[in-house]
Amino acid sequence: MIENSQPKTQVLQPSAPPTRSISLVTRPRKILRAVMIGLTLISVYSLVTLNNANLNIIDALHSLGLNLNAMFLHPSVGQDTLGQLLRALMTSVSLAMLTTLLGALIAFFIAVGAARNLAPSWLATSIKAVMAFIRAIPTILWVLIYSVVMGLGASAAVVGLTFHSVAYLVKAYSESIEETSQDTI
């Protein structure tokens, strides 16, 4: 048997002097507690000052039970046939595809103006600010705004959904254009 005649080496780890740890978590916890206490106080105040003169809790709970029973245990599609439901589903899918396609086409041309490497910075900043504002408002509100302006129907849905999808796609396209190398452009 072959033995290793070399002595074993010891690896010494340097020891650092003990330091006082800085906790970055205490301040957010204090803020979170303060917010939770504030919300609790607001909730208690609103429950105490709530006008419950015409509230009958037993009738309300009974009505809740009936509604939950109708929604989950006995769902019904009403007088609609399967053909009508499938037609409505296809209309919804078609509207979604149409608004995405229109949004992609419109957004590409706007994104060229929003890319900082192709357009002046004031123009890119302005376009990005407007698109951020549009993205901040939920899609359903844009559709409701256009349904008030144009009336109920598919045209209001197309314009509202396209308006919102343009804002999302301008951001994606402009970031992609900005990441493209100058040689390629």
C-alpha cells in the first residue's frame, strides 16, 4: 500500500471582527404596521357610523345563499342555444384578433417615433408619456368611454381595445428598436 508522506495542510479562514448588523427591514415593518392600524381604525369607524336602519341581516344572508346557489349549483344559459353561444364566442375571439392586428400595425409606426435612437428625445419622451397614461387606465374603461361616444356595439369594442393595445405594443416595439444595434439600423 502506498502512503502519502506529506503532512496535511490546514486551511485557515480569516476571521472578521464582529460587526453591528444594519437591519433594513425594521422601517418597512413599522410602516406596514402603521398602515394596517390606520386601515383598521378606518374600518371600525365606518362600521360604527354605518346607517343600518333598513338592513335585515337574515334576509341579506338568505338572498346571498339563493344567488350563490343559482350561480354555482344551477347555472343556466337562459334561452340561448349552443349555436348562439358558439357564435358569440367566435365574435369575441375575432374582435380580439382584429384589435391585436390593428394595434400591432398602428403601434409599429408610433414606436418608431418613440425609440430614442431614431427620434429626438423630446418626441420619444412625449410619446412614451402619452402611452404610459393610456396604459394606466384599464382596458374596460377605454371600451366604456368609446361605447358612450360611439354607442354600444362591436365598433366601440374594436376602437377601445385597439386604443389600449396600441399603448402596450408601442412600449414593446420601441424598447426592441432601442436595443437594436446602430449598425443594423
